[in-house]
Amino acid sequence: MQRRIVDDSAKRMHALFAQLTTGELSPAVIDILQEMCNRLRTGQYDRAHELHTPLMTNYFAECGGWILAAKRLIEVAKVTPQ
């Protein structure tokens, strides 16, 4: 079961990277992703998760393919010792 989740998340993250590479994401989504990454980098996992919500609600058409993987990444980062 865990392996399937990891494989699915990897596939979804590849979709995100493809959208970033091809310029398919709006500047608003990119700004939120940058802020989310900054929060993850500084250990502010709850704030990173809060940033996940507007992506789900306001930009699902752009993010639907990979947003679940981003949420999983935040959850894993939160419970992983630094």
C-alpha cells in the first residue's frame, strides 16, 4: 500500500514539474508554491498546509493533477525528524 502511495505521489510531482517547465501554471499558483516551499524549508508545516487550501479551492483546474502529492509531501515533512 505504501509503495503505491509513493509511486502515485512521484507521478503527480512529475506532472507538477512538467507544468512548471512548460509554463502552464499561472503566476498566482507559482507564487503560492514558492511561499509553500519557503514555509517547508523553515519548518512551518502548518502554514505550508494552509497555503495548500487556496490551491485546492481556487486553482484546482491547474493543480488537480498534483495537489494531493503536495499535501502528502507536507504531511511527510511534518512528521520526519530534521
